[in-house]
Amino acid sequence: MLRVAVVGSGPSGVYTAQALVTQTLVPDVRVHVLDRLPCPYGLVRYGVAPDHEKIKSLQQSLRAVLEHERVTFVGNVPVGGDGVPPGRLGALYHAVVYCVGAAADRPLGIPGEELPGSHSATEFVSWYSAHPDAEAGRFALRARSAVVIGVGNVAVDVARILARGAEELRPTDVPQPALGVLAGSRVREVHMAGRRGPSQARFTTKELRELGGLPGARIVVDPAELALDPAYAGSPPDGPALPAVVRRNLDVLRTWAACPPGPDIDRARTVALRFFLRPVELLERRGRVAGVRFARTVPDGRGGVRDTGAYEDIGAELVLRAVGYRGMPLPGLPFDAVRATVPHLAGRVLRDGVPSPGEYVAGWIKRGPTGVIGSNRSCAKETVASLIEDAPLLAGRPAAADPLGVLRSWGLRPVEWDGWLSIERAERTLGRSLGRGPVKIPDWPGLLGAARGDTPAP
């Protein structure tokens, strides 16, 4: 028997567990999927927008893996930092696979970024997704104008939530406090800005089209900004063909640019898509964010952009940056500060360039924040192939007969699958008391109480 711990219960962790129990070279592998939170599914629960029911339904396939007879979910077990050191955890299992993602936002690195009213998109997503680490009352949404910096899917998500009516979100699992704030939101203008052109934006066509389907908002695109992009009129004759997603995105933007919306008093909010704007400073008034100063850019002919020397200020009392993620060091594991990943060879953790027996990585902490959810499946398979190849060596390593018993003896209080099912029942009960479907419990005491069987207060 091989005992393996997988740290992280998001897609990369669950796909790693699935690959371990479905491979046939080593038939008896027992997997403990550990997570710092008492709830499984990682970013599928706490990162996917609440109105994206199709993507959130992925939880059902992840659930099937976590209910496998040789897989055990173990929540409320932090690893690294103030939690269990990797070296100590490694003594309980034949192998440990770290699937801890990329938890930090990339900063803009410009003056004014720390002003009140300036936040990372992750903070906003965590707030409306009921992550228990999110600060209660963090967002009041008293701003009339908001700027979202970035043109990827996360930027589109937060812009859409800002522009969507609260009643449309009522059928979702948005926590009740956040739903109340969104219902009272004063935001009327949302500007989403990127430093490069539309052909280099990272959003998918589906996400882009969803903006145009918002019943309470109108979409504004500046044709002059689109025209700056050489790809906007079609692929250059001597250049490579544009990827299909880029062609589809440009078609959507071309349609919006050709049919600009007129004044419409029935449209409560405006979403403006802006391009070739590089943020250089957050403006301040009375100690808070008052807007963003952008440098005007144009294509430099080499795939990048250059400043034109012109500037544009966009007033805003709320600024959300969505310019990517970055892995964070896990105390006890090596870390490449340049790539913000754990150094590895086909998933084997490298210490001083040499594979470390029993230590592996998968997901974003292995390859960086790239790809879509499905990309984690092939990434996990590569790591598991390395682990199984190492199985003869790993089987000779000591492992605890009862790792969970040892964790409890260290003062930890793991939440196992029955505890998670109790949280699910509590969220259904909470939703019924509010006249809604299941509603997420947004705080640590509430989640841990629900895991014990307590009834949540409405």
C-alpha cells in the first residue's frame, strides 16, 4: 500500500487524486486530500462567478473523486506557515503532492495602489464568493464609477457582477450580506481597461458575450481604440493566422463598435471596454482613490506596446486590479522567486537541483497560473506518472498507520467528508430560511459550527 497526501482540494488536487486511484501499475494507493479550508473544490467553489452555473457544476465530477473508496477528504488542516510543516507532514505519508495554486495577486507597482478604494480582483471575488478569509464589510459599493484593470476572464467576471442586478443573483449561492450590498450598489459606470489591444486580450468569447447579454447594462466600445490594433481589420497578409478565439472576440467587438448604443434611460449601468491604456498612477482625493491616470499606448510592431506621451484620467471611487496571479512560497519547500513556482522535474520537487524523495507538485504552483481548469488534468497525470515510477523507492519510506490520528494528536481538528456534507445541509437550510436556494456560509465560525451539526443563523 502507498499512502499519499495531496495538499489542496481544488481541480489540480482532485485530478491528482483521481490519477492516483485510477492508474493500474500500483493498485493499492490510498489518498488523503488535505485542505486548509473545511470545504473542498478550491477555486471552483471560491473563484468561479456565482452566475456561472455550468462551470460550478464541475463540483459534481470532483465530488465523485472525493467519494472514491480509496480517497479521503481532510479539511481544516493547514500546511506550512502556522500549520503542519512539510517535513513533518512528509513523515506521515510515503509521498506528498502539493497542489496549492497561486494565491497572490500581481501588483500594479504604481503610486496610489494602496489607497482605500483600491483592491485586488481576488479580494472582490472572495467577498462575493463567501470565502471565510474575506473581510466582512470590505465592500460597500458606494462608488458611482469603477475601473477594472485587466482584460482577462477574471476582469470580465468582476465587471459583470458590478453591472448585474442583485435580483438576477438572488437564485445563486451569493452570501446574503453580499447580496444586500449588491442590491444597494450605486455603481453606474464600469470601465475595463487593458494596456494592449483587443487581439491580445485574455478573455474568452463566451465571457465577452455575456457582457452584452446583461439586461440592465449597455456596452460601449471605442472604434478608434479598436482600429489601433493591426489584427482588428484582419490578419496581416504575411503574418500567422489569428487563433480562433481571437477572431471570435474581434467579431463580437466589431459588432458592438458598428452599432453603438444610443441614450437609453432604461439601462441602469454602462460597461466601457477600453484598450491601449497603461495605468501609471491611482489618483487621490480626501485620502481615497479618485481615479486612474493612464498612459496612452500604441502597438510597437513587435507584439508589445509603447507609450505615446499622452495621458487620460478616468474618474473612479473603486479600482479593482485583475492582472494575474502569482505563486507564494510554502515554508519548508524550495521556491523559484522569479517564476513564482516550486522547482521541479516532471512534478518531482527539486532541492538544490536534485529530486527530493516523496515530494511532488501539480497545478499552478508547478507550472504557473496558465491554462484553464481542464489543463490541470494533464498536469496532474504527468506528476502522478513520476510518482508511480518512483513507487519502489517510496514504498521503502516510513509512513504512519493512522495519519489522521497523528494530526489530531497535534491539536488539529480535521473536517472529514461527513463534516462537509453537514456544511452542505446547513447551507440548504440557510437558503430556505431566506427564501432562496443553497446560500454559502461566509465565515469560519459558521462553517466549523455547521461541520459539527450546528444550525446557521439567517
